[in-house]
Amino acid sequence: MITAIVTFALPAPMSRQQARDTFLGTAPKYQGLDGLVRKHYILSEDGRTAGGVYLWRSRAQAEAAYSDEWRAFVRAKYGAPPVIAFYDTPVMVDNVAHDVWSDVDAAP
């Protein structure tokens, strides 16, 4: 499993309500995306940085999703280019499902 943390500096602060409305508008784009297990939209407390925390089945699937087209979409939508950091995710704790997955398990 791979976790990708994507951030972008906003040209102007965004309120929580603005972020919520914007994120709800883009959420359908990520439903059913090949290899994406889950996405968490994020907004800094000062509203100046936004992004997402993604859990992917593989690095290749993540990189395929972060195409030039996707990068252009983010830049156009939020006014800034995305910065992407990848992390290996060998273990995941899920307190909702009351389970722990390792990289050899099939995650939800």
C-alpha cells in the first residue's frame, strides 16, 4: 500500500465551508478510481493550504492518477500546482472496522 500526501498553497485563504463545498464537488471524480482505497480531503487551520491524503494499492496506480491532466485540473481549480509526497504504508489501523492490515493483507 502507498500513502500519497498532496498539498497545494492556496492563493487566498479558504473557509471550511468553501472547502467543503469545493471538495464535495470534486469527490465523484475519485469514486471508482483504479487502485484508490480512500481519500481524505484536508484544509489547514488557516485555510491557506489544502490537499488530500490518499491510500493507494500501488505506487503505479497512484502515479497513473496524478497525470499531467490531473495536475492541470488542480492548478486550474485551486490556483496552485500540487506537491506530492509518497510513503510506503506497511501497516494500517482501522478503528471503524476494528482491524489492522499489513501490506501482505488485502485492505478494504
